[in-house]
Amino acid sequence: MIPIATSLPMVGWHAYGSLGTAASSPASVGVGNEGRHLELDALFVAQSSEASLGGGPVGMAAAALDQLHGAIGMPWWATIPVAAISMRTLLLPLTVKQIQSTASTVHLFKQALQLRRAKAPKMAGGKKQGLQSKEGAWEFVELFHRMRKKTGAPHPAWILASPLIQIPIFVTSVMAVRSMANSEWPGFPEGGVLWFADLTQPAMDFWAASAPLGVLGGVVPIAITLSYLANIDLSFRSGRAAGNVAGPFGSSLVDMLKLFLEWLSIPILVISMQLPHASLLYWLSSSLFSLAQNLVLGHPQVRAQLGMHRHRAEGNVAQGSTAPTTDMHCQALPLFAEAAEWRAKGDMEKALEVLESVKKFSDEHPRAHFAHAELLREMKRWKDAALSYERSVQLETESQQRGRCWFGAGISLYMLGELEKGEAALLRASKLSSRDVRVWMALASIFSKTGRKEEATRALSEAAKLDPSVRQYLQKTQDGQ
């Protein structure tokens, strides 16, 4: 029987992988049988510790941690935090994706809900159909996903993907370190520092009603609990600041959830008091990383750099802002695409209904009014089209687009027989869109109809500079035909 030298200091089973060959070297020959016994004893203890963990996820995590310990050559009290921080750093992209998905999902959900309510058909008694019906719910889901795809927002599944991946990894890692401590993994009993020199000792042994490390044993468990509370407070404050809470009902639910999570700090403190300090080192390092991560990712510049912008479009609508935002335009894109699809299918009324829902959602959106006017003009509803063009030009800030609005208004007024107003609108369009052949052709038509041949000729001359095919009309006008 080979005696087991349990007191022999060791750094891990991997350090003895070459002992079989070392025994026959000149240096080991002088050691004799006693040295050979010590080497075999050390190898047996290390391999027995590893075998006791099994070959599952916990055993694999323990083996990986031991490999890291051997690779970096640091004591165990430093190796364990390095392992925790390294793992959290590898998972950081997943966390960023989760935050991006949460922000965009909440934002798009609010916008889709407003748009769905705006376009919902009226029911008997003047009540709007909400999301209670199966059809209404499915329409809302489809609208939400169309908006998400058009804006390129991450899928909502990322919200769950991050915790579903990170929590099992954290639990497995803590269990692996705990199992290593319970099996007195080589180096753990003397691998600590300060008051927790023995990493296998817990802060409290409730069964024996003792505190192996004295009063100082509670420092790390209390630090874990405090960092947990700080993370909760920071996360909820960031969520409120980002506008991820809607209405008094949503605010009440969030407050209840926050209170529930804060009460969980009591069982967390009790559990951490009974864990070996090796596990507590991993837990505290991971918790402090989360705290630093929340602080950094909550900074506006960092959020903007990573595409986690805080959306405020709904605030602009609620406050009656007259300035359209880029966010609003992005949110309306899916509905514009939906209207285009109905138009392509020939269902002009359905396309019109969709565009009217955008206008109800935001009456300050110039492109919504312009698209609405274009469709009305195509349907030959000249009066309504002229009104929509005029509303669009009041809101539009881009000069080229303003020119298009004035052109549409001029054509609509011309078709209504209001030639004077139509001419005024087209003259404004010619100043803003001087390179648009259609503007000059429309002006030439009005001038010709009102008997102003010379002005019609000048307008056609401008059109001919842009499109040579117009010269035939110019020649006919000059010849008096």
C-alpha cells in the first residue's frame, strides 16, 4: 500500500504529468525509493481530486480552471478572480446584444401599439378594436416584426438568450470551484490571502454553529450582497432613464419586481455565508464586473457608440413637438412599405388606410402627408390631395422635398381648375426643383391654357435644356401650332 502524503503542497495534477519520465533522470535517481513514493503519492492525490468531480460540466469547468492556474502561475486567490473576469469578458458581446434588444423591443412595442390603435377599425358604439381579439393580436405581432425588420433591430429572443446562457455558466463555475474546495483540491487549503488563507473554509458553519474565520469571515459575503443590491438599483435606474417603463401600471410592476429582487438579498447572504471562500471569490469578482459593466454601458457616449441609443420619439409626440425626428421616420418606414405593398396589389383604399394611420400616430410627419397626397392624386381625389400637399410643405424642412410638395399641389390645383393657385404653387416648385422637367412642363401647360404663349415658350425652353425630347413641343409652340 502506498502511503498518501496529504500534506504535500501541490499546484495541480497537470504539474506532475511528466513525473513518469523524470523518475529515471539522473536528478531523480539519487532520490531513491522514498522520492519515488512521494511523487506517486502527489500524483495519486491530484488525480483522485479530479476524479471526484466527475466528467460533466462541473468537472470540465474545474479542469479548465486548473489549466488556467498552471498557465498563468498565479496563486489560487488571484487565479479565481481572473477566471471570473475572463469569462464575463467573453460573454460581454452577448450582454451588449441583450441591452440593444431590450431597448429596441420596448421602444418598437410602444410605437407599434400606438400605430395599431390609430389604425384599428371602429366597432359598434364608437369603440376601437384593441388587442383582445385573436385577429387584433396577430396584426399587432406582424406590425411589430415588420417595424423591427425595417429598422434592423435585434430579435427579442436576445433578451432571454443572454440570461439563459450566462446563468448556467455562472452556476456551473461556482459549483466547480465549490466542489474543488470541498475535495480540498491541491493548493486550495493554503491558496488564500489575508484572513481567508484557507480557501476551503466558509464564513459560517451553521451545522457546527461556528465561524471558522471569525468576524472577518463575513466580509466577502456581505460585499457580495451589497454589490448585488447596487447592481439592482443601477439596472432599474438605467431602465427608467432609457424610457423602458410605460405608464403608471408598468411603473408599479417594475417597483414590485425591484422590491422582490431586493428581498432576495437575504437568502443570498445566508447562502454565501455557507460557501467556501474559493466560491465567494468567483462570485464577488463576477458581481463587481457586473457593477462596472452597468456603469460603463449606462454612459450616453458608450450607448451611442454601441448602438444602444435612448429613444425619445414617443416623448416628442406626447409633448406635441413640431419638429419631426429621425426616429419617427424610421418607425414609419414599415408602414410606408405596407402601404406600397397594398398599392402594388391594386388595393388603393387599403393603402390609404395605412397611410392615414401614420398621420394619426404623428400629424407632424411631413413624409406621411406627402405619401398620403401622392396616393390621393393617383386616385384623382384632387382636393384632398392638394390639402395633404400643402400640409406636407408646411412641415418639410428639406428644400428638394418641398419642391416636390409644391409640384404636387400645383398639379392638383390645376386639375381642380384653380389655375391661379396652381401656377403660384408651380412657380415655387420651379425655384426649389429647377432641374425637374415636370415642373417646367406643367408651367408651360398653364401658361398655354391662359394664352401666355411667350411665357409658355420660356418654360418649354427650360424643360428642353434638361430633356432634349421636349424640343418638339417647343418647336410647335414657337410655330404657333
